[in-house]
Amino acid sequence: MTLLKRAGRRRAPALGLLAAIALMATGTATAVPANLPAAGTAADVRASTLGAQAAQSGRYFGAAVAAGKLGDTTYTGILDREFNSVTPENEMKWDATERTRNSFTFGSADQIVNRATTRGQRLRGHTLVWHSQLPSWVSSITDANTLRGVMNNHITTVANRYKGRIHSWDVVNEAFADGGSGQHRPSVFQNLLGDGFIEQAFRTARSADPAAKLCYNDYNIENWNDAKTQGVYRMVRDFKARGVPIDCVGLQAHFGAGGPPSNFQTTLSSFAALGVDVQITELDIAQAPASAFTNTVRACMNVARCTGITVWGIRDSDSWRSGENPLLFDRNGNKKAAYQAALTAMGGSPATVAAQDTSTRSAAQAAALPSSFKWSSSGALIGPKPDSTHNIAALKDPTVVHYNGKYHVFASTASAAGYNLAYLSFTDWSQAGSATHHYLDRTAIGTGYRAAPQVFYNAPQRLWYLVYQTGNASYSTNPDISNPNGWSAPRNFYSSMPDIIRQNIGNGYWVDMWVICDSANCYLFSSDDNGHLYRSQTSVGQFPNGFTNTVIVAQDSNKYALWEASNIYKVQGTNQYLMLVEAIGSDGRRWFRSWTATSLAGSWTPLAASESNPFARANNTTFPAGTWTRDISHGEMIRAGYDQTLTIPACRLQYLYQGMNPSAGGDYNTLPWRLGLLTQTNSAC
Ligand code: 9MR
């Protein structure tokens, strides 16, 4: 049935441009809630929260978080408003995760990780190997081989648990001695395994979570002249020279009231010059003088490879040094002068902050996306690879995640015989064209009509989902995304088409199912090629079952203005969601409109939604490699993560789309769609 429909689709848009432009007049898609700030921000906007302002330069601003405090709403209110990275303060340490040998407990760490992930906050992992907070069963080991096995098992198990979800791991913490030696400190690891234990730990961590940045983390390495700093510097230089996998140095920055040493920036830039990132990982300053915070934050801002700052706690009362009031918020959760100093040092606006102190509006809204977009397109990167049993004419409707160092792309295959799915993976876009195509009709997914895939990892279930259309809304699951044969046979989300869709679909078709979850619920969006976008809902716990309460989210009397291929994402580090819907333009070409909302079940405000101010269309895209398409059609954003929250970065967006030779014509199913990549060129950060 869908094949018949598709045969006529490309001729449809003769209806003309006025209708397409006028479409915003109706429907809930266009309702503008009165209390929202103007959607999007200009390129030079000053944000008014720490995380949002840090994001403007591609950095993060994080806090150490204690699982035991997550029930405190003052605490979580500040956490979610201000910070876009989270470090579990104690919950990932050895004494919390492997208190007895080979018996792992992740309850508290999971609590923090899951909470942060569903809110689009990034995560630092702290810490895999440390002489402190080490259970006595480890420190009392006396045999080197036993300890090596125990250490590797610990690293592998913990890093594997959170694989792909941690942006940076403190692989080894505080291994250098204080004082003038510049040598490692004594510890069970040093004493039994010798200097090589650090290298061993980094190599093991790389195997366990190849996507995470691997850091060495220490205190009292902020002063460039200190022997301890020089000792760590020599180790990093040696690791880089020998190809030992190290990506970053964490400088804890537990300062006295004088703040950082005057040569702190020299230390940061000297480490960075070795080819590693630097991060300020545990910042707190006795009495929190504003000038000391200014100097610390400025030093990071002045070093391109200083990629983020974490403060070691939220309110003074949360600090391990609470007697010294060393943090940015007082015991009642009020911003201190040090807060304004940190924000200002990143270029944020204290004036806006003052105005917001009495407001309930989350300042995260102020960061987020611009209100107009410009893109540069690659050439056609991926095309069909027919084989003797697959006479494929087009590759379409891509879904993509970056996981474990690779892009994993699933796409519809289109041919005169109909639609099915293909999978390919590659490490770099330059290799996309040479990747092997796996035809999923050979797997349990089976032959017949399967199209428009969407892939994501369901973190609570530790299972990959591939959502696609079969006439119904269907899905398969797979514990290993890289194994094309691991997908289960299709199952349906609904027993039959929901009534509201049946009543509104007219002569359209039920297409392009899209799942996204927040911390409580999962939502299933779909289109009907008749001017309606639908949404059903179930709880995260019940997913994939229980989808109900189907409603019309957006509608337009000009069906071509709200056609199909909807994408909905969480914007990282903000409380903003982005929705894209494909339209067929006045020129007959495909393009994307965009809206934002502050919740998935909320109302959507137009962002860049007109032909003259499109989200993505040929008229806001340049084609340095040649204009191979005039259609910017069904695709997906390159996400910041890969889980069910569908989190995208706020900066330098990339969109994998389908395009085709503008002069091609003929039967809809054999049009020569290829995949190309858009990269945003007007990112503010
Ligand atoms: O803040 C942490 C505190 O709650 C713990 O009791 C303490 C135990 O050693 O560890 C604190 O965090 C430390 C971090 O893990 C490593 N660098 C020094 C931090 C402050 O002691």
C-alpha cells in the first residue's frame, strides 16, 4: 500500500508556495506560550547560567554530585539550572563499586548517571584507580599478578558499565607524591606493580570505553614550578611519545584563599601543548574570593584545550571543606559573589543573572540554538550498493549514532520491489562510501515492507532499539549494535492504528515513527502525510509497551507544510527540545522546519520554520563539493549521545540527510536518493 502512495508523492507539491508559507497560522505547532523568551539566541548572546555560558565556547561547567542529596529540591534545582556536567563525588570509587572482590554494586552511581543522562548533562567518571577509598581487601593484596588481575577487572567492569556515557574518566587519581620528589607516591599499586601500573590502567580503560577521554587527575599540580607538576608533566610527555592512551590531565584546583598560582595558565597551556586536553576537575577556594574564581576561570578560558571546569560541590554546605565556604552557592542556595565572578569570566552577563534571581525561568533556555541556521553540505557520501539479490535504487531515511568510536548508520533501501533496511558502520565520514552494507532482510527483521528506521540505546534496559514502519509502528532489539544479525524479529508498538490517526489520516499514510524519552516517559511520534503529527505516550518503565493517549501535536491544513520525517531531540545542557518536520516546498523540493519546546508533551514554538528562514533548505545551504541535490530530506542529527533521550549538542550541529540529483525523475520508489552530511556554519559556540 505504501508503495502506491509513494509513487505519487513527488508530484504533489504543485499546490504552491503561499499555502506553504501561510501554514503557521493554525495548529498547536504554532502556539507561542506567553512566558517563553524569544526562541533561540543571537551569536553573541550572553548566557546567564554557568553551563549555558560555558557551552558558548564549547566547554562544560560541572559540579560534583552526591547521590544522597538528589532528594533535596534546592540542590537539584541549582544542579539542573546551572550545570551541564556531573561528577559523582564518591559513588564510582572503588569502595562504592567493588567493596568485596568481584561483587559490584552500582546503585548510587547508576542513580546519578541515569539522572544526568535523562537531563542531557554530561558525565565525568571519578575514579578507577586510587590509593584512597580503596577497600582493605585490595590494599592487603601481596602478589603482583593477583593485583594486576584485580585492577584490570575493576577498571574493565566499571568502565564497561558506563561505556559511552562518560565524557572523561579519571583513570588514575593522585598517584604522585607531594613534596619535592616528583615521583609516584607509595601505594599498593605502586609497591607491587611499579611505575608501569599507571600505563597499564590507561590501556585497560581504553579497551573498556574507547570513546571516553582518559585523564590523569591530581591536586597540587597547578603551580608550574612544583616538582609534583613537573613529575606529572614528564609522565604525560612520555605517554604521548610512546602512544600510551592518555587524553587529558585533570587539575583538581583545591585552592587556598589566594586562589590559583600566578603561573596557573602556564601550567594549563604547557600540558595542552603536549597534545592533551586539560580540565579543572574539583574546584573550590577557601572563602571563595570573587577575584580568585575570576583568575581560575579566566586561565581556563584563555587555553583552547581547557575544555571544562567542575566545582567540587554545589552549596558551601555540600562541600568536603564546608567550614571554609569555598563554593559558588551559600547554604541556602543563593548565588555568591564568586558565582557572578565565574560567570562573568566566561563572558556571561551578571545583569541578566540579577534579573533572573527572582524568576522561575530556567536560564538554560537562554543558551540553546540560534533562530536561523546556515549549513555547508558534503557531497553524496553514501549510495546504494546493489548485490545479486538486492537491486537497490536508493538509500534513504538514515538514522545514525556515534558509539564505540564508530558511526552506525541504518537506512531504508528502496527499489522497484519495495522497501527494507540496510546497516553500515565506519569510523570517519571519509570512509562512509566504502563501508560494507548489511541487508537486514537477511536477519530476523525479515523481508517485506520495513522503512524509515530510528536507532537508539535504551539505557535502563541496556538494549538497542531499531524503530521502523511496517504499516504499523514496529521495532526490533539487539544487545550489540555492531552485530547486524543480532536484531530480533519485528514487534508492533500498537495492536492496531490508534483511533485518532484512523479518523484523521484521510488518504495519507502512517509513516516515520520516532521515539524519544525524558526521565519519566517515552513518546512515540508519527506522521500521516495528511498534515498531522501524532504523539503517544508510555512510561520509561513500561517501554516498549503501553503506548496510549495518542494526540495530535501539530496540524496544518496544507499537508505539504507538515509532511513527514519528524525528528525530536533534547538540546544538551539546556531544557530545550528541538522538533524538525519535513515539508515539501513551493519549488517542489524537500526542506525542514523547526520548533522548540521546554517539554516533550508541551507546545511547540516556531524557531526557523518558513521557506525564507528554514531550518535546512537548499537556500540556507552551501555545497562546496558541488550542488548535487536541491532536496534536504528525511534524515537525522548527529547526536551527542546515543541513548533514549536523543540528546544533541547545542553547537556545530550536523545532520545526515537524503538528497538526490535534481534532474532525476520517474517512479518514486526508484528515485536515486543518496546520503549527505550538513554541518552548521553559523554556530555561536
Ligand atoms: O568530596 C569527597 C568526600 O566526600 C570524601 O569523603 C573524600 C574521601 O577521600 O573524597 C572527596 O573527594 C576527593 C576526590 O575524590 C579526589 N580529590 C580530593 C577530593 C577531596 O578530598
